[in-house]
Amino acid sequence: MQYLNGDLELSDLEKMDSQFCNVASAFHGKPVKTPFGPGCTFARLISTSTSCKKDDDSGIFSSPWWQKETAFYQLLSDFCNVDPISVFRGKLAITPSMSPSLDGLVYVTLTRGVYGWVGRARHQEDKNINLCYIGGGEQVFLPHLDAMEKYPPYIRLKSTLSSNFAYISRYNWTNELKKASVSSA
């Protein structure tokens, strides 16, 4: 079985698509290229005002930044008495300019094999509010989930609410996540 991104290195991605320039700088240290088979599930907090549109580059599958589902829940359990949004902003270094509201939680499950890069999030400064998000949480860079079925070339689909390589397996509002973290504390 051919895995998506199997023929690519991180440096190739940075050269072929401006969306992926400086990807390596989003990691603290060098990320590890890792194969993920069908059935692997990933999670991400999203801002529904920008991630649930059909005709732009801010859709669910167009962003390559995810967390393994196990890492997502581990981060929640490590900081069970803290607002989950604050935990994810801090540990994954998600500035408000990157994702303003983080009001949705989406899970995707792979239908085909995909290579991604796994590593720790690098700190991120937000000069607008004079704050530095610490980073350190595990993140997975999974590019091309929005690519056409025949690859290479990696031509991105217009509809970024669907994918040839994964499906949306669950979706929640983050207020449900906050309720769950309070009840488990």
C-alpha cells in the first residue's frame, strides 16, 4: 500500500507549497517522519467561524496540524483543573491570530495510510498581546489530507470539508470539553 507523503521529506514540502514554508520552525527539535495506518484518529481544536467554510483554505482538512487522539486526552488529563482552551493554546502554541475562538473540537480518522511528522510544538510569541505561548505539547504535521486521490502531484481539493484520505469521525463544541474536564477533576 502506498502511503500519502511517503515520497516526501519535510524540506520538499517547504519548497513545493507556500502554506508549508517554515514548517520545521514550528517544532522544538527535529520532528520524526512517522507512518499512520488506516483507522488512526487525530484531534484538533478549531475555530468554527473559519474552519467550517467550504470554499477557502481554512477548512478542516486544509490545516495540517493535528494531535494523536491519545496525546490530546493525555494533555487534558495532565492539566485537568485548568481551562482546556488555555492548556491547548499554551502547550501547542496556538495564538489567537492563528485560531481566534477554538470553539470546536474535531476528530478525523484515516481511511488510508499517511506519513506525518511528529514532534513537540515550539514556543510561539504573540507580540500583539506581549505573551509567549510555551509549547512543548506533541503535535502531528499531516499535510495533504485535502489532496486529490491521485498523487503525486499533490493538487489540493477546493472542498476542504472532505478528504480522500480521512473522514470526520466526531465533532463537539469546546463548551462540552470544558464540562467534561470539570466533571473529571
